[in-house]
Amino acid sequence: MIINKTVYPDVGSNTYCTWSNSAVTYDAAQTLEHSIFYAGSVSENVQFCDETNYSYDAAAPNCNFSVKPKAITKADVFFINDDGRFFNFNNSWEFRNDKDYNIVTEFDISQFYFDLNQITCTVHDLSDPDGGHALGSATTMTFDAYRSQTADYKKTHLIRSLSYRYMYGDSTSLCKYKGVASYYDVNVAPMIRYVFNDKTCIYTPVIFNTYGLPTWQGPVNLNSLTASGNFPEQNSDIYSLVYTMYGKWYEGFVSGNAAHMVTAANIGVVDNLTVHAANDQGQQVTNGYHMPDISSIDTDKYMIPVFIWGNRWDKSIAPFFTDEFVMRYFASFGLRFKVDNVMYVGYMQQDGTCNGDYILESELADSDSANRNITDFSGSNYDANVPYVPPSPGDDEDNTDPISTVAAPFGTGLAHYYVSTVDSTVLSQISEAMSTWDIDTSKKDLYRNLISCKIIKPPAGIPASPSTFEIYGVKPQYQGADITINEVTGNPSITFGSYSIPRKFNDFRDYAPYSKAEIYIPYCGWTALPSHVIGKSVSVEYFTDVIAGTVKALVYCNNNVVAEAAGVMAVDIPFAAENVGAKVAAATTGLLSYGQGALQASAGIGQAVVSKGKQGTKNIANGLASVIGAYNQMAMTANENWTEINGKSGDGCCLSGISTIIIKITRPKYGNFQAPYYVPEDYAHTTGFVAMKKTTPAACTGLIICDNVDTSGISGATDRERQLIKEYLESGIIVEHPE
Amino acid sequence: MTVHLYNCSSASNVLNKSYSIVQNNITAIAKGIVDVDNPTLLLDYSSLDFNYFYISEFGRYYNVTSRSLEQGEHIRVTGQSDPLESFAAQIGSTPVLVTRAEDPSLRNPDLADNAIPIVSDIQLDKVIGDEVIGSGNGMVVIGVI
């Protein structure tokens, strides 16, 4: 199965191309309507470019091309009519430009080679000297395989993705192609963007049917899409899908970027992968499919033709296509995935291509990746106008010797610390237990052993090990009901998020002394961040001290600790000394009763043992009743004070403070300066940007100002002329390149 | 001497100037000693529609610094050598340290540029975390011996 990619029928004015039917037959009864089929090889005047032309390995089985495929097969193309629907494949069709027909003027989907039954599967490797050969022959790719496919077979292999572009008619010579291919085990649904000559357009997804075949569904609300049973493999490693697209007509690369992310709300469950389109600004559209207003689009537009829907994306996919004469696109698609709790994202090279490499997400912003500006993966908070900023030496320096911190477990001596969520039942039990006198020394006397009781409201649960904290209450309702809470056995650390700090100027003004960054950390207040974190991501980790109730927050950037702050996280629940005295005094009464009861019980038990009769049993019962009565009396007395065991929560618990991280960046105002460089008008031409680069004037264009020019190599010039040349270069010359 | 007359539209500090031909191969008569850097010539030409010229014998371009109409429809012209144009090819291939450049691709954004005016007023940007200190009732930590 092939779905073609990047068909730009930029037919010239008043030209059209026609195709005849291919020799391929198919069984309509077995074929879903509007399925996209791979047919035979019928040459057309559509040329691959030499740049990415892949060769043919004649010895390889199942090859479709008998010659080096300089020509694309017409049957590789599927067409859409003026309703935006695919033409029935067994009909002849024609494609005309929009002057003749109100039909699609451009559409763009990915080419995917699918081996639906894994019987004609050939992994194409463009790095192969052969350049990868074509997929199986027309014979093998006809629908026998399809027919044999059963609903039980739900695995669709995407074997090859190859981007290419071709044009028709008088535009043929203008085409250039680039492509990349990788191996995937993935389900991908391309999205087609139709642009009609009235400049309206629609996005239509290609959805896989239950046989794993892409089928035409017509324009739909993307959010209404649900995956059927054709997404077989679940992979818990998937985190999100990111794609980046650069788009600029004429002017080429580096006009900005737009990051998009498809996040698996429920990781590993395909049905919950959200589907995204994008608007003309490259911004993610999360609510329904997008009908962009392209009425103003002329020479500068973004085209976001793909949505991604799948469950496992093993490598990045980089469909990109260039045409020096019309437009350029650079796109990077890839998975943002997690391995061993480390996040990775796809790496885009400077030419806009991807080679399948990934990079640590934390290092993306500091890399020289073309998609390095993607520092915020929240999907909507990026700045699409941020120009590409080449990496500077300083960006990497702080990776060379990271300051790591090791949180060694603390020793607590004889003390043990238990943590429990504040639950009304548990709290009541604890409260009751804490205000209860347990005369039995073999059981935990909480009140006498208690050394601290604090309330903490941490950003997340304090790690603790399951342990049973035995508190024996004596009130009837708690008798025998232990309270199980967990013991804190280490020095708990809690990560509290990662935050991207955006740059604005993308130059030195993003740093001190012009810009500064501060961070507010709950419990700890404001603390300054070094300005070099601007443009990078920082994370905050709390280290809690449950003994003191304090917390230390460390701010990390590129695994370096760049700031720290300390505060009080806990609020002590106070105990008053007089409460203890009152409890002891109150317990005295209970103790006396307990003693009497115990004596009676002992006597009763003794009598029972001796008499071994009915009376003995009765005495035992009387004795136990006395004990219980004593317990009850003691408990009731002691419990009078239980409400004293209350703590008033203060700011330490963040009950009334700011409970989120806030990062404040102070920068100079832009004034009247405009993006992308935020400099006075005509600044580049009149003053010039700071360069400090060694080159030759001939390699430059426009104003250059040089330093310490050595003119000794200019032969034939007089000393005066050399001096003049030196003065010119050092005061500034304008290099022109007249044709 | 043979002089080519041009009309140059480029500023004096332009490397690879743009100029249009006014008249080629004009005969010039040297008046006395001719300074290569600042020659004065009597041209067999009667119009003042040029501002730039090239002397083949010297292999140099000149900016016109003064012109006067002489009797017999001759032009007396004085020029000043333009080494930028005369040695444009050699200058173009001379390695230089470019401290400032118009071309953004040469820009080194992380080097401070004191020529860029800094607005004294500030703007504040903020990043607010989406994680909140536990939304529940918190936790109780009990220490016992």
C-alpha cells in the first residue's frame, strides 16, 4: 500500500495533464470504497530529481521497477475531485489547474509503504548503496494480500516513508526533491489539506479502517475520531508526539518554528491520543479541525498538513520537501518519549532534515538543533516568531562540569517518622490514640513516645515505606484497630516540575545585566536565578527534612544546581505540657479502676481455673468487664483533652501562600523595535550587528566593519592606497555583488 | 592616455561599485606631471555627464573631484584614486576580522552590542508552574521514639 506524498500539481496556467487508467484491477467487492490503492507502474512525465533518486536493486525480490525509477508511476498518485474526494481508482481522471476546475490545487500527504500482511515487506534503506529499492511489485501489491487479510490481523507496518515532490507540465523542470526514509512500526494517519481556488481549504484525515487500510472519511472533527481496532501495539514509552514545521515561501529556512505536540493523555492507549491540526501560524489547534483563513496568504504561509495518530513511533520521521522556486518546507516529526525517566525529542538538523537522531529534551534548547527553540512542550506557549539562534559557546559550557547533589539518607537514631495523609478517619484515630492512656507497656504508648507531630502540605506525597504504626486505642470503637501509616525511611526528595524560560531577544540582552530571572518557590519565597537559564529549562526539586519540618529547594538547569532556597514546610501541631499533666491525673482514676478490674479478673480467672465450672466462666466475664470498664473510664477522662491536639496551619503549610512556582523574567522593553532583532530601523545597514568573525569581504554582503586589517597582501597598491583600503575596511565598507 | 568615463551611483565606501558606461576610450592629454593618485587630465570630451573614470595605463579607477570646461570643448578633470574599486578583487579575498556586519548570518548574538539602545523601561514576563502544592489536606508526620 502506498500513499503518495507531496503532490503539488502546480500546473501552469491553462495547462492540464491527463492520465489513463492503469492496468491494475481490483476486486470492488473486497475493496472498501475510497481506499487508496497502489497500482502498477505506468510512467508519466513526472520526474524524481537526481538528488534523491533511489536506485533499483534488480536482484531484490518484489521490486516494482524494472528500471531506475526516474519516472514516477501515475498509479502512485491518488486524486481527489472537486468535492475533495478521491476519484474512483478504476476510472480515468484528469487534473486541471484551478482556472478550469474548482478542484484541489494542492494537497500533501505522506507517502507510506505499507505491508499489510507482511508478505511483501522489504525494509528500504536509503543509506544502502542501492539507495533502497521499491516496494513489492504491482502483482504482489494488488489486493490478494488485502483479501487475505483478516480482521484479526491488526498490525500495520509502515515500512518506508519517502518524501518527494514532483510537478507537472511546464513546471517539471523546477522541481527538486529531498527525502528521507526510516523504518517504523507505527500507525500514522496523514492529513490532507485541500486548498480550493476560492482559497478555502479543508483538512481531511486519512483514517485507517479495521483492516489497517487508510480510508477516506471526509472532513471530520478531529476530536471525534476514535481509533478502531487497527492500532495493535501499545507502548508505554510513548509520551507525546511532536512535530515541528518550518515554512517560508521563497525566503527559505529559518523563518521561525512552530512546535506541536500530540500528547497521549493516557499514555499507551491509542484511543486517547489527541489529534491536532494547526492554524496558519503553525499553532496547535486542539478543538476540532481547522479551517484556516488563507485569504491573505500569498507568499508566506505555513502549511501544516499532517496529523499524527498512532501508538508507537520508533524513530523520527522527517518528511520535508524543497523547491527552490516555489517554497520550502522543513518539518520534523518525532516522538517525545521517555526512557528510564529521561525525556528525548527528535533532533532536527540545520538543513531542516532529520536523521532519526534524538536528543535529550533537557539539552534541546542548548543544542544546535534547528528545532532548538522548542523549549515549551505545552503545545501553545511557544513563540513562532523566534528566529533561529545559532548556538553560542557559552551554551554548552555549563554542561561540562555539572554540580550534582546527592541526598544522602539521614539517620534518625531511635526516632521513627511516619507520614499519613490528612484523612479524617486516620486523624481521628491518631488524635484519639494520642490522647489515650495505654497502661499496657507492651503496647505503644504514643503519647509518651511522641516527639513531634507536624502537618505538611508537600507538592506531592512524601515517599515512605509501608509500615504499620501500631497505635492501640482503648476507646471501644478503636479497640484492636491499628492505624496503618507509612514510615519515612530516607531523605525524601520531590520534583516539582520543569519550566521553560523563554528568550525574547535571542541575543545578549536576554542575559545579565539586561535581563534577570527570579523564581518563587513555595515555602521558600523568591530567589534569583542566574540569567543564563533564560532560554533553557529549569526544574525544581524539594528535599524535605521531616525532623525539622524544613525544606530545601534546588533549582536545576542542565543537571546543574543553579539556585537554592530554603524554607519551612511543616507546621507543628502544638502540645501543651499541662495537657500531659491533665492526662496523667485523669488517667490515675482509670488506673485505679483498671487495677481493681484486673484484680477481679485475675481472681475470676483463677477461680475459673480452679472450679472449671460455670461459675469460673462467670468470674472471668466479670473480671474482663471490670477491665473494659476501667479502660472506658480512663479513655473518657483522657479524651476530654483530645481537641487540644490541634495545630493551626500557617503559611508553612502553604494554606494561604502562593502554591505554584512562578518565574519572573525582567527584560528591557522592546520600545519601537521590531522582531526579529529588536534593533532600530535600518540598524543592520547603518551600524551592523556584532560579528567578530574571520572571513573575507567577498564572502559578505552589505556593511562590514573590520578590525586590524592587514593589507600587505594587496599587490600593486601604493602605501597610500593600502592605507586608504585599511581605513575603508576599518571604518566600514559596503560589499555589493552586482550581477 | 585612454580613459573610460562612467557614471557611478555607489558611495565611495562600496566594494564592487555600480557604474554605467558613459563613454569608453576617451583620449586624455596629461598636463605636466600626472599624479597617479590624483591625476589631472584634459579629456577629448565635452560633456560633464560622468563622475567616475578609469585610466587604462594606471589600471585604476578614480572618483572625479573637479571638472572644468576648457576651450576647444575639452574637459579638464581631476580625479582621486579609488583603491577599493581598483583592487576590489584582492580586497575581496583578503582575510579580515569582521567586527560588525549587516548580514544577520554573521551576527554573533551573544556578544554584547553596545550600539543597540537599551530601553530603560522594563517588561515582565512570567512563567507560572502548572503544578500546585498538594491540593489535598496535606500530610501528617509523626515522630516517635
